[in-house]
Amino acid sequence: MRLSVVGCGYLGAVHAAAMASIGHEVVGIDVDERKIAQLASGVAPFFEPDLQDLLVEGLESGRLTFSTDIAAAVGASVHFVGVGTPQQKGGHAADLTYVDAAVDSLLTILKPGDLIAGKSTVPVGTAARLAERIDGSGATLVWNPEFLREGWAVKDTIEPDRLVVGVPVSDGADGSAQGAPSVEGARAADILREVYAPAVATGTPFIVTDYATAELVKVAANAFLATKISFINAMAEISEVVGADVTQLADAIGYDARIGRRFLGAGIGFGGGCLPKDIRAFAARAEELGKGESVGFLREVDAINLRRRDRAVALVVAAAGGSVFEKKIAVLGAAFKPHSDDIRDSPALDVAVRLHGLGANVVVTDPAAIENARRDHPQLEYSADLDEALRGAEAVVVVTEWDEYRRQLAPERAAALVNATVVVDGRNCLDATTWRAAGWTYYGMGRP
Ligand code: UDX
């Protein structure tokens, strides 16, 4: 099939490359000339495993092209919209400027029968509004949210655990049952089944629903994940007072299949380009709908999450003997999570910035995110060399659980480099027993 993907950020670039890899002819479109030039020359503009290979493969096959001109989308029958929906400046709601602009630009090239498939995370009600906007074009709008995780984006796109598509539903006038997909909606769902044929063939659940449900599925999933993380971090706060160990607590409750151990990693909390902004936008949208109280707990989820950064900073200050002023602190990690160079709303970098604010000589190291971190926070010192970062440190804080720190860094070797053998494990990712046995004073999050 011929597809276009409008917006070539994390979501769109991966989607375009992944769709080309399963055999479609895809054009990726973005207004950012630099990004398009990079993608067109086979260079992934951000770190994402397998993306680089997929890009090169797609470009060489001739099935994948990139352009800054929306006219390049002429001829495609499905147009994906994967532009950003950042947090509004000065507010919590989502900024829909880019989504609206993408749909408006598509309006100039749409032909009857085309599909616009929105993938961006949007406030519930957006799809209905956009459907009105394209009314009269003869094209159909569907909402097809994306659940990809950074670091697994290619795999999550090609082998998703479910596909969700919100389509126009019938008012009964077109012969379809009222509330069921309209004739137009059913046709749109069939087209998307064809787009995702390999995943559909392996039995991936394919949920066809209305616009509002599809939009809500996405924000509900992210709200649930954020809540799960903040729940265990709240347990960490209690554990700290009573001397309990939140990691054992998480293991023990996680064995209950109804609870499950995943996303019960207590530490400095969640960050990134999605969870923080999405729960805030959800709460803001619920307020607009007069149902703020229904998701009022998301404010707590956000607050618990931010408190864990304070806690990590306080632990480092304690670990450094009550003050970090003019002391070298080795900060291991800058990315919001491992296998990513993304520093958007990164709790790791926030801890580094706060320690710097307290007068510490912070040296930040990270296997992938230094360049991005330096761009946003040039005031910090960086070293790509882990040993260099550790050398002479008065305290070490691990804030992103890269394998380089949790598996490959031997506590004995680290001990030989630092000035003081104190470590704050902001991700509860080190083996406390081994580190203590090697002479370290170990501080975890929610652990004795
Ligand atoms: C998330 C959702 O998982 C994904 O489905 C959605 O499409 C986009 O948002 P992502 O932002 O890539 O994906 O990261 P994720 O793996 O969910 O981690 C988010 C944050 O939570 C990270 O900062 C991570 O370190 C933190 N986290 C995760 C924890 O603190 N504890 C955990 O147990 C799990």
C-alpha cells in the first residue's frame, strides 16, 4: 500500500521505517528540514535500537522516502499523523497546534476515499473535532493510538501487543446498527487491517471502537502505568520511615498475578516525553469535561513522582556528609531510561541539575544522552568516560539503570577510583549486598 506519515519525530520516523519494512511504500513528511535531510540520508536523528538498519534498508529498497513537501503524500491512500502534542506553555493541557496543522496540510492533497489515521496522543474529543474539519473532503478519519516504548519502538510497532482503531460509528441511517461502525467506519477498519496485515495474521488483538474510546485507551494506559509506578514509590516513602525494603515488597506483591511485578520499580520515578505530559493533559481534559475529580488522583501520582527526585537529592547530600558544596559528585545516567538518548523530563538529569544548584561539582556520564543533555544544560560537566566521572568523587549516584552501571561496573573497580565509597542507587538497580561487601556505603530508594 502507499502510505504517508506526517511528523517524523520518535513516533513518525519509527512508524514510517517500520511500515516500509513490512512491504509498504511510505513517504515520511516533516516541516523540519534538518530532520528530513538526516532521515533521507539514512541517519536516525535519535538513538533507537534497530531504527538505523530499518531506515537504510527502506531507503535502499526505494520503498521509503522523506520530504518536507506535503505534495509528496499525493497518491498515498492512508495518511498517518504522528506529530507531537507537547504540554502547553504555562498550562497542563496538550498543545494541539501541530495536529491541527498536519490535518490542514493534508486537506490540500486528500482525495475521496483516503484515510487519515491519527496516531498522536490527543485529548478525548479531538478526533470528533478533526472529523468535522475534514468533512466534505470525502476522506475518513480514524484514530489509531500508538503504545510504543522508547528503546523498543521498532519491535512495538511491528509486533504490537494490540491494535486499536477508533472509527466513525453509525447513527443507524446507513443500515449499520446504531453505535456500531458505520459503513464508512467498517471500510476504514478493513483498510487498517490490511496496513497491519503481518501483525493481524499472527492473531494480534484488533479492537475496533469509536473515536472517544480509542483516544481514551491511550491516555488510560499511560495513566495506569504512571499510577503503578507512583504506587510503588509511595510504598517506598512508607518503607523509608519503617525500615522496610520496597524491592522485596514489590517482589512479594508482584507474584500475585492480578498485580504483576512489571512497572513496580521504585526509584526516582518516571519521566520522558509521554507519561508526565500525558497524565497532566488527561487531568486537564477531565477538568474541562467537568470530571476533574474522577482523575484527581493523577495529581497525587504526579506529586509522588516529583517527590522522589527530592528524596534522591537529600540522600546524596546525606551520603556526602551533609553538604555537597564544592564536592565532586558522579552522576551515572542522564537519559530518562536506559536504551534511549531522550532527556525530555528526565528525572536523572533533574537530580544532576539540583545537585549542581546546591554547589556540587557534578560530573554526568551516560552511554547515549550526553550530547542532548549538554544542549539543554551546558552548565553541567560531562564525561563520556565512566572512570573519569568516578575518579575522585565524594559520592556516586546512579540515576539511569544502564547495564553499564548495574551489570558491568564492578564495585571493587569503582572503589579504587572514587574518594569516598558511598553510592546512592536512585533506581534500586545495584546489588546492595555485593556493593556493601566491596566496602561501599549503599543507599537505596525505599530500602534500609
Ligand atoms: C511510555 C509507555 O510505556 C508507552 O506505552 C507509551 O506509548 C509512551 O510512554 P516510554 O516513555 O518509552 O513509554 O517509557 P517507559 O518504559 O514506559 O518508562 C517511563 C518512565 O517510567 C521512565 O522514566 C522509567 O524509568 C520509569 N519507570 C518505569 C519506573 O520508574 N519504574 C518502573 O517500574 C518502570
